Amino acid sequence: MFIFVGAGLTVPKRAVSGTADDASRVYGDANPAFGAAITGGSLAAHHATLEDALADLAVSTSADAQSDAGVYAIAVSGSNANYDLTFTDGDLTVTARSIDVMAQDQSRAYGDANPALGFTTSDLGLGAALQGSLATAATEASNAGVYAIPQGTVTATSNSNYHNNFVGADPTVTNRALSVTAGDASR
């Protein structure tokens, strides 16, 4: 007599770990596309990527275009009943936006008051503004010559989100034109 006793085949979950890829962007820009990579274990042969294995794979961050400069977590999530998944966050680094602030060239005659010192700037975006003022060492009594206009107190209203590239100017104090007329005389 032949008696067959069956046995069970246990298929355990495959252990896989993944990490969100680090990314960076400039303050005010949209987030880049995020990705994730397998950092431990392996997928079954019929799954080429995490996207293939996890229909609900999500790689995201709480940061948006208006999030301040700094570091934010990039989280990975997803599930598959055949995998024991462990995910590690990545980092999104938001860097300060570089803006150009350029002093405007000025000139005036010796003895005159300084004209209003102005500047132009690249687009700040996101409703930011510049505050402060420019200054120069030139006064009404300054001799004719060239005097620098340094940055003074000009800064963006949100310094942590902007990096100022200041380009100074050199105002010129020119000679004052004088007309001298000799008076009539007789003798």
C-alpha cells in the first residue's frame, strides 16, 4: 500500500529596503521629480523596478515652491503583500535664490547735493521686496572725483531665502562750471 503525505511550501515575504533619492532646488522653483532606489535586498525577477513592484509607490515631500530655504524630508511609501518593505527618507535641500542688485551710476557737479541713489534688481518673485538704502561717502563738499556706492543696508525682506549679489557703482563728482566776467573799469 502506498500512502502519500503532502507537505506545505512556505513562501516568505521578500525583504527589500529602499531610500528616497536626495534632491535640491532653488527657493521659489517647483520641486523636481523625486525617485527612490533599492538599497537592500532585491525584487523578484518579474519586478524590474520599485514602480513595477509597488502600484501605490509614492515619493513626496511637504515642501512646496514657497517653502523657506532649508532641508526637508522626502518620504517613500508603498506596499505589496509579497514584500517586507522598509523605507528611509531622503533630503530635499532648498537653497537661497540668487538675486542681482545693481547700483545705478550717478553724477553731479561739485557743490550740489547728491542725487537719489537708486538700484535695479533681478526678479525677486514670490512677492519679496528689497529694503534699506544705498549710501556714498561723497558730500556736497567732496572734491571732484569718483566715489563708490556700496551696498549700504539694501537686503531682501527674507534674507534666508535670497542671496544678494551686489554690484556697486561709482558716482562721479564733476567740476563745477564757472563763468567769470571781468567787470568794466576805467581810469
